[in-house]
Amino acid sequence: GRYNLIFYLKICFPNDYWIQFHPFNSFVSWFGDLEIGLKETMEHGSFTDNSAATFSLTDEDHTIANAIRFTLNQDQMVTFCGYSIPHPSEARVNIRVQTTGDPAREVLKDACQNLMLMCRHVRCTFDKAVEDFKASNAVKAMKIDSQDSSGDDSEESE
Amino acid sequence: MAEGAGEEKKKFSIWDLPDVPMGQLPPHLELQRSRVSCNKDAPIHTESIQYSGAYASMGIDNSSRLDLFSNNFRVEVVRLNEDDIEFDMIGIDAAIANSFRRILIAELPTMAIEKVLIANNTSIIQDEVLAHRLGLVPIRVDPRLFDYLSENDQPNEKNTIVFKLHVQCKRGSPRITVKSDALKWLPNGSELVKETRNATSDSSSKPEIYTYFGCSQETVPEFVKNPIIPKYPDIIIAKLGPGQEIELEAHAVKGIGKTHAKWSPVATAWYRMLPEVVLLEDIEDDLAEELKSKCPVNVFDIEDLGKGRRRATVARPRACTLCRECIRGDDWEKRVALRRVKDHFIFTIESTGALPPEVLFTEAVKILEDKCERVITELS
């Protein structure tokens, strides 16, 4: 038979919550006297078969987990993916990934990359749409102004 | 219709049927995949079929690859004011739209009053109630110009905004209402001095103060012409009777909506899917009149076919509020179908004033990107 060894791979990334989230914030120093929050991502898998694993992310909730689950589903190498929140009072999300042979961690990373690219595209499209709308509104406002100033005669003649 | 895919005994292929277009789903499966059918009792087909291999047995790839997404995704702005925006996002999934909505409500930072130092409060509003009300007042300042203030930090000009409120109702004068325009911005920091308990302290030592402003906030270019004030000057904070006085200082810091709702930058943000109203059969004459009068938001219109015959048409499906009046009653469900398009979202964002709504949405998308990046770095 096959012996599946369960191992815990603890990646401790001591980091300040706020700095990581808001990189446009350039005033705070990295190594100030800030309270260091421990952030862990645990991967529960097996030594022999790395195509199926559960990733436990701390300080996350449905916001990122559902979006990652969506992009994971779109990946063709994924046979099963899902997420669960073990307890609502604890900010932790378990994401389960099972693939057709590729290492689960790489597939999850690819899914996150895809999500980032999608977000970038959404942002560009939205910015362009807002600019176009503002430009077309400005044109309309100018047209209305010019019609008001010279429009009385033409309206009466119609 | 015997559309069972892949039956071995007859080598029957679904593509041999005459009415199935090549490379696409048959119409009823396409309906199930892309529309929510809102029936009289409950909607069906509400889940989005995300799995890439969902239709693998039919040879159709359900995965939305990035290039397909980039080509099909569209944004159309319907309305844009100073305080709110309504726009359509077409071609995106509900999971991502919901992520944006959640980030807009709970994870975009703003500035709000957190600490209130009360020097004198003889009004009937209790201290804590007054402080709570002050915290909820929206402040018109760009939160991106400030940093977070954690417990070990000193409050300085880069992470704190100081306001002062000093109102007094003199004896003999009528009651006054304290509105939010009474909050005055102190660009040089706090003016109060900490009380030192030490009775034997030497009088030559400098008194401790609450904030350590290195330079005045007025020198920052963004604040030169726009002083920091509450967004709405007519919010009632307290009411004073004769002889009552309020003197306090309020410190505003940066936070996110998850910690407390006062830091949420949107009054609210919501989305709905585009409604689609389909007439399954021709509705004429009296039935058409009845249908038009049933709908409270005037989705339907009557058009004349000539010779006195009239027909009902769907004029404004976007206004449909899904009240289901048009399918109430006998037989109406066979004539009218209410559906929602699963990948077309009508987003509305109402900002409280710190940032314009289109900037809010852009920042929310950036925050989702940052979260992904954090997950990627943690996995590597």
C-alpha cells in the first residue's frame, strides 16, 4: 500500500498587516516599533503526492477565497477545488485544490496570477470607460451651452 | 428531445442533430448556464457553472481563458455624479463582483474620528454618546495621504488629524444646535496638555502633549487651498440649552470598515444582475392592456399593429424590480419569462465624500490585486 504522510509546512511571514496591504503608503518605516502580526499559510498535503493539498490562509475571508475559487475552477488542470471557513470567529480560510498531476501549489499560484491579471484588466477598462463618459458629458454640456446661447431663433422658426 | 450525449450503442453524436449549432451549447443548456430563471415561487439555475470541465462530455470548454475574458469584458458608465456612480460590468462572474463589493464596504481605508479628548461637557448628551456621534461624521480628506497609526506610534502630522469643538450657549440666549461645521481643523496639532500625576514634578520640565506635529499640516500642498472639514456641514451633533458648554478635541485616524463601520468610505455599494423580460408568446389586445397595467414600473409598452390590433412589447427591461406581478395569476407564467443575465452586473456605489466614487472602485480593485500578491508571496 501507499503511505501518505501528513506534514505541516509552516511558512511564517512576520509582517505588518497594514503595510503589506497598502504599498502606496510610503511614510511608514518597515522596521518601526510596530506590533508584528504573525501570518501563516499552512499547506496540508502528502509527501508522495503533491497534486492535492489544502492551503490554510490566515486573515482572509470570503472576499479573496471565492475569487480564487472561481479562477481555480477555470483552470483546466484542476479536478476539484473548494474553500471553507472553519469557524466564523477566526479569520482563516481553507482552500482545497486537487489537480490532474501538477503540484497543487503551482496551480494555486497560477490561479492567483490569473486573478491579478483579471483585476488589472478590469481596472484599465473601468478607467477608460469613466474617461470616455466624462469626455462625452463635457461635449454634451458644451453643445447645450452653445444651443442655449444661439438657439432661441432656431427653436421659434421650427 | 433525445439529446443524450455519447450513447455508445448507436454512436449518436449530439452534433448530428440539425438544430444544435456547432461548437456551442444547445439553447436550453445555454439558457441554464447564462440566465437565472425567476419563476413564481423561487429562482432556479442561480449557481454559476464555473467548472472548466462542466460540459466536457459534449466537447465544450467552459473555461474562460484570460484572452476570452479580455475580449468580452466591457464597462459602461450610466451615471456619474460627485457622490455616486452607476455602471455596468459585462462579462464578469459573480464571485469577482462580490469581492469588489465586499472590499468597497469593508476594506477601503478612510479617516474618521477615533479619540475624543473632552475638556468640558455640561450638555445633556453624554460623553460617550457625543464621541460616538463625532466618530460617524464623514471627513472630506483623501485617506491615501495619511498613514496608519498603531499603538506604538506617536501621533504626528502624518497619521492624525486634529479637530476642535468649542461651543457655548450663554444664559438668556435660546437653545442652539451644534452642527458639524462647528468642528474646526487644527493644522498645528493638539492644543491640550496632558495632566501629569507627579506632584513633585519640576515646573521646568516640558508638559506632555498629545500629538507631536513636526510641521503644520497646512504646508502640505493638497491642504493649502482645501482645509480639512467634514463633508456635510449640517450634521447635527448635539443640542445645547442655556448655560451649557462643550469643549473638546477630536483626533481622526485611518482605519478600515472591518474594524468599525465609521471607516467605511461608501454609504453603500450594491449590484444587481441585468433583468431580462421575455414574452414567450404574442400577447395581443386585451391581454396586452392588462399586462401593461400590471407592471408598476412600466416595463411593457403597447405597439399598434394596425387594423385596431395591439401587441405588447418589452420597452424597459432594465427597470424591472422583479416584483413578479406580471406572472401572478393563472397562465401568465406561460406568457412572460423573467430572467436575469448572470454575467451582467449593474453596480451602484454611493460615496460618503472622502473619495469620488470612481476612485473608490479603482482602489478596491487594487486592494484585491494586493491580496492576491500577498497570497502568491506567501506560497513561494
